[in-house]
Amino acid sequence: MPWSEHMTIDSLLQSLENVDFCSVIRLNGKLVSSPKFSETKIKDNSKIDLLPLVAGG
Amino acid sequence: MGNFHLKEIKSVSYEKAELKKGYTDQSLRINLNSNDIIISPIDEEIKRTFIGGRGYDLWLLWNSVTGKTRWHDPENAVCISSGPLGGTPGYPGGGKSIVTSISPLTGAPIDSNVGGYFGPYMKFSGFDVIQIDGKATADRVILIDGIENKIKIFEAADLPKDSYELSDQLTRYFDPDKPVNVSVVTAGPGAEHTFFGCLNFSWWDAGRKRVRYKQAGRGGIGTVFADKKVKAVVARYGAVSMKSNNPADLEALKRVTKSHAKEIHNLDPNQNRMALVGTTHLVPIMNDHDCLPVHNFKFGSHPESKVIGEEIYEHIFDKGFDGCWKGCAVACAHGVKDFSPFTGPYQGKKVFVDGPEYETIAGCGSNLGIFDAHTILEINFYCDAYGIDTISVGTSLGFVMDCFENGLITKEDTGGMDLSFGNRFNALTIIHQMSKGEGFGAIVGKGIRNMKKIFAKDFGADISFMQDIGMESKGLEFSEYITKESLAQQGGYGLALKGPQHDEAWLIFLDMVHNFMPTFENKAEALHWFPMFRTWFGLCGLCKLPWNDIVPEDNKKTSEPAKVMKHVGWYADFFSSVTGRKTAPEDIITMSEAVYNFQRVFNLKMGFGTREHDTLPYRAVGPVTVEEYESRKERYDLQLKDKYSFDITRMDTKEKLSELRKKREDQYEKLKDAVYERRGWTNNGIPTVNTVKRLGIDFPEVMEVLKKNGVE
Ligand code: SF4
């Protein structure tokens, strides 16, 4: 996925399909939850994993 | 090896039943009054209706007790079973045991699903289920030896008091050459002195060459076990393979096992990384979504929670394979080696701690204002060793601390202890007191429902405020999620058969974060399907985690991702391949429904199981105090204005609190109506005659209980 300068988790997800269920991702190994998606900037060459729907205990 | 003494007082040789399609079709009963050892066949109708596991437990328990039986009566039984699929090596989560009894906390049947090797070893030794009833006059150890084909009852003396030592010593005693052949069920001194005693189920960790254990935690089954003077039940069995269950279609079983295990192996490293962090990843996630209990469920997040989550524990956990069942690819049962407690009988010694899991961190950490990974480990270690449930301990202590901070109890009542939030030394002191039944800890060990009565009667505390902040329902302490913003999860807790444990339904994200169930009907549908599907794991002897904690990569493209239907299909194939009973995904729901409704009627038999018992403390529903309201003012103000059309400009916080409360409580009652209807129950929460007939549980004694409660 090409990187752009002001890219956030939120803007990245908006450009993807089937991500309605995504409320947590891993950004370079660190967990980031949906309340922080819009404020979390993505640096170039970052690795992002979308976590499955949180299933609880 | 310790200097304990075991004197054999009864020994019976038996011919081992041949395993057929996951079943032995035999039950074992140990009566401690008479030391009778009774082996009985399980008939086809019971097998068809109750499937196994929790279903078998409940059927035996129902027949053992009357509606008047209380938890400490001799006829109350501890029932432990595997299930037809239990004991499948390599199938993720394929070896759980399910335990039931009449709970000291709730007075009704309680069930707990636990790892370790006991259930499968007992089954392969010839018994689908064991019922232990009666009461011994002196300490007992029971052995089910599937290698020698013998069942023995021992009188025991000088055994180690705590589960940590006891599990280890009995494992080495009963098979010194091959400890992997032994699994031990033990309680502990805390189980003798509290109402929330747990049972520890062991397995031999071949890599580390040590005994490990998992807990059947909820509802005080360990307390019943200890009250019967049972120190341990031991199962001994040899090598287990995929053929051990004598499955109907071995090749199909191998195929489905391989598919599920391979998927977990491939995907877990990029999803929740449970093989590395267990369930500790939930700490930061719950914190960020305002769902982590902080200060007795008052708040949902705390900046210091970052020091008690996966980022810390990942580095503390001992590296190695951590499956609590043989070959489980999730391998999430982590532990910490060479831990050195700073209090109590193990102070300064090096011990292995099994855990912590999310529930323990949240309950005994953030909920108590203790943001210290080391203290949480120490609480975890002692709760297990003493045999007390970390969830009930955490939630009960949270209530006590809240009462202390609100002046409902004082140092005069606590034996001089400051029990403000964050006081980790005094929290540990209470836990040590619980193990001896001494001091203020003896009161805390009775659980929240009893504490409310004692605090009101002896200390003059305000009962209605305690009703609001005491996080129990049906007498059971809440597990560790904040539900204020999820009506569906309020139902997940309040309408759960045994009380507020999340194993029936966990709908917070679907409801609160994604708003995927906006109507009462949507919520009711979820509160039908999820509890029914989750019940099935307990019938079959399986762990729930591999179902939806690791999901297929294309799961998000399916019509109902929360159900993870690809895995549901695999479970149906798994059941078909072992039992030979051709099963489709929808059949799973019907199987569970029969047992689920039977348990609801069982609650009724014991004097509960109606609408009035499905209530919640208000703190599970909305803000109780002004402080709580103000902490989420924006959210609540908006709701009052937009959702309920209030003009809030002239309302002070107290008025807002009161109006919000009326609305939220009303919503919860409406949810009950919708769920009862969906489940085929009356408006009073009782299964109708049509429902029990449809599910084939219209036994005469069931119909009699319904009739007594006005349902004909
Ligand atoms: S998923 Fe975790 S808890 Fe479940 S059986 Fe496997 S190791 Fe045990």
C-alpha cells in the first residue's frame, strides 16, 4: 500500500474494504484501538496487521 | 517427597469400558458417607438429550439433590466430566473438563470449564462422568487408575495444605516414573474458609518437568469439594492418541484437526499472538475502549494500565509450549518461573506462577487500583495455591475498597487495615487471611451478597448504595468487563444461567463499538444464538478460545463475521467424525438449547430462575455516583438530549443521574422481555411447556417443577 504523508489509521481503513469489524490493529507490533485511530499517524514502511473482531474472554 | 500418609480404605477393580465414538457410556459415583464406588451405565436417551460434559453433570446433579438441598448438604454433588470430543490430541482446545455443583454463592447449579488432563484421563479410564457426593469424616484422596483398572479411596494425613505443593507431590507419588500419566484435582485452604473456593486441575509440563494447573474458578465448587473433605481426585492413564476416542471416522477427524490447528498456527502470530501473550492483549484493548474495570467498575480506563498489559507480561512469561491440553496450537496458558513472593508462606522462595490471564489482571489489578505486574502475579499465585477464584477475589475486594473509600466501613471494621484503592499490601493480607478464615478476610471470603448483609447489619452501612455498587448478580461476582454502554452485554451478564460470567455471551464490541444490533430483537437474537453456541463447548469437552480468538483471513467477508461460521462448520464436522452422528451447524444450537433450558428449569427447582433473579446492580447499567457521571459527562449529556429528548440546561448532575437511571433500567427490562420471548420462555423467564417438549426435556420431574411455578 503506498504511503502518504498525513496518513492515519483512520484514513488508511477508509480506503480498504470489509473493515467494518476492525476495532484494533497492530502498528509495528503495538496495539492501537479504534478510539485512537484518527490521532495515530502512520510512518513510512510501517507494518500493520488488522486484528479480528475482539471476541472477549 | 513430603511425609504424607495415604491409607487405602477401599479398592475396587473394574473392567474398563471400551471407548465407542467418544463415549464410555458409563458413570462413576463415589459416595463418601459409605465409601461406595458405584459404576452405572448411561442410557441412550440421556446420551441423546444431554450429549455429555455439562449436560451429564447437570443430569446427575439434578437426580442427586432436591429443591431444598443447600450447598453443604451431603447430597450435593461435585460432578466432573469430559465430553464426547474431549481428549482429542492436536485439536485446538480439545481436552477440557466441566465441573458442576450447587454453589455456595448462588444456591443454584454452577458450572465451570477448565483445562488440564483430568477429564480426558478419567474418560479413557472408563468413565464419561464422575459424581462425588456424601461427606467424609476425615481427609480423603480418590484415585481413578486407568492403567491398573482400579478405583481407590484413601484416608489421608499430613498432606501439604496448599494446591501448589499438593498437586506436585501427588503427581510424583502416583506415577514417579511417568508423571505425565497423572492429573490431579485439588482445592486448598482458602476453599475451606471461603465461599468462592476453586478447583485446580493439573497437567504435567514435559518441557519444564513440572506440574502446572488451571482453575475451575467460578461459584465455589472448590468450597463444596473441601467441605466433603476431599483433598484430591487423581486420574492416571497412559498414552493418548487420536484413536483413543475410537472415533467413527478417523480420517475425517484427522482432516478437520489438521485444518483447524494449521490455521491457528499460521494466523495467531499476526492476530492476537496468544501463543506469546495469552489473553493479556485484552488489557490495553479494554482500557482504550473504556471497558477495563477500574476502582470497582466505576471507571473503564486508567493511564497506568499500560504497565499491566501484554507489553509487560510478554517479557515476563517463561518461554516454551503452554498448551493446557496436549498439542493445543493456541497454547495460551502461560506462566512465570522463578517468581519470588514478597509476602506469605512462600516469601523469598522461587515459585512458578500459572498465569496471569486477563481476568486476573483486570480483577486483582486495575479494579483494585493496583497497577503493578509483580503484585498481580503474587495475588495470582496465592489465589491458586489457596484454591480461591481470582475473579471473585478481585471483584469482592473492589467492592470492599469502594465501601472503605465511601466510609461505609472503617478501619475499626477491617481490623485496622486501610483498604483504599491501590493498597496492595493490605489486599494481600486479606488473601492470606482468607486462607485461614481469619480476621476481616473471613468476611470478604463470604462474597459480595453476604458482605452486603453483614456490612448493613454489623456496621450500619447503607444497603441501597451497596446494592448499586456491589458487583454481583444471582450471588456470583461479575467477571471483568464494564457493561455500562452495552445493553446487550448487560443481558449477557444478567440473563446468564449461573450469574455474571462472560462465557455465555460477550457482545460488547458488536453492540457498543460497532452498533450491529440496534434493536431489541437484534439483541435478543444474539442473546439466543451466542449462549446456545457457547454452551456446546461445555457439552463436548472443548475450549471456546480457538473458535473466535483466531479467525480465518476471509472471515470479515462473511455475512456474520462474529459467528465465525467456517469454524462452526469445522466443529460440526468434528462432532460428526467422532460420534458418527451426522451434524450440521444448526444442530449444534438445538443440542445446546436442550441442556440450557434444562439448567434454567434446574434453577427454578432450587428456588430461583425467574425474572426477579435476572437483575443487575445499577453500576453494571449506568453511573451510580455524581463522580461517575461527571467522568463521562459528555456521553451521558448527549444521550439525555439526543436519545431521550431531555432539555438538560437546567438539570443538575443529580437530576440527570436519576433520569438516566430510569431510562436505562427501563431498557434493561425491555431487553428481558425480548430475550424471554426469543428463548421460548414466559414473561417471567420460565421455559414454556412447548419449549421443553420441543427440546425433548419434558421429563415428568421437569413438568412438575414447571407446574409448581404456574406453567402448564
Ligand atoms: S486455547 Fe488456551 S485455554 Fe484453551 S485449551 Fe488451548 S491452551 Fe488451554
